[in-house]
Amino acid sequence: MIGSYREIKNDLFGIARRLAAIDRDYFVVYSYRDSRYEIHNRGNKGNTFCFSCPCLDERTITRALKTRRERIEELLKETERDNRRILKEETAKTVKKIELGAERALSKGGA
């Protein structure tokens, strides 16, 4: 263990080994400070951090596959699509609140 991290080479479900099979530059550390597992990639320029997870299980593998460099354009499009959807939903909620507020104000003023 170095400082507040420990590299995980073997785990119950073989996640560290399976990540290395996906990309040999992947490695897993456990952060004692943050009480979480972190997935890193030695091939990253600058910071090796990729993502964190509370436990090592199949979701870790799924996320590693989904967030690979090869999928960056697809991920950006997906993120933009999700952001547009969220903005549309939030705008609709705000409009609904304004309409309800105006309706209440007008019904009280007319009484």
C-alpha cells in the first residue's frame, strides 16, 4: 500500500483480471480516503483516472467497455442527446410551475 491507495490485482469476481483483458493498461486501486475502487489506465495522457465505483462487479466491466476511447464520438453524441432531453424535461416542468402559479394568482385575484 502506498499512501491512501492500494492496487488491487486479485478480487473475488476477477474484475481486475478481466479489465486487464479488455485493455492491458487498465489497473484497479482502492482508495482508503474515499472508500471506493478506482479504475485507471496507464495509457491516458496526464491523469490515469478513468472512473470510480463502490464495489467491483459486472457493472465495472460494463462501464469500462462503454467508456473506452474507441467510443468517444458515440459517447459525446449520447451525452449531448441526454442533455437535450434533460433540458427539455426541465423546461417543461418550469413552464408547468409558472402556469400553475399564474392560474392560482389569477383565481385568487378574481375572487
